[in-house]
Amino acid sequence: MAGLDHVDTDRLREWLSEVRGAETTAALMLAVAYDKGIGAGELASWYGRSTESVEETIAALDSPDYVAEIARLEGVDLDAVDVSFAELAERPVSEAASVVRDHADGE
């Protein structure tokens, strides 16, 4: 891994102010730091995780399905909702985050 390939770091930063979960925040911060050149091993030591866990987290967020991963981290049961999270990737972050929150709250 050498930087993010599929997701814009600025977009991930926008998500930071929209998410509620500590795990989601940590995942976003891992991906942003990684894109800025911090290695997975160093990030693993910062967060008390295995390097493999950090790499898996970064890979899940550095994908076209990153909104689905954020939703999963926020507590959305992806199998129980009929939402195209991939389409939310093109919408403004605040709008996409609202949809994620609605489904995380069970509405």
C-alpha cells in the first residue's frame, strides 16, 4: 500500500465531522494518515492494533464502496436496508451522512 487509490482524502476528512462512532472516526483517521505517508506499522502502534488490522481498515475505506463501510462502522445492518451506498459516494458528504445516520438509528 502506498497512499489511497480510490477515495479522495479531503472527502474522508469531511466525513470526520459527520460520523458518530469512535471506531468510524479511528478508521477515517487511519486512512487519512496513511494517505499522508504514515506507514501501516506505525499507525498500528499508535492505535494499539495489528498491522494487518490497520491494512484491512484502510483497504475497506479505500474502495468504491467506502460509504457502505462507513455505514457498517456506524452500525447499519447492510443486509437489512435497501440503499445504494455506492450512489451516496457522489452526493455531498452531509447528505450521504444523513442517510447513513437515518439507517443507523433504525428509521
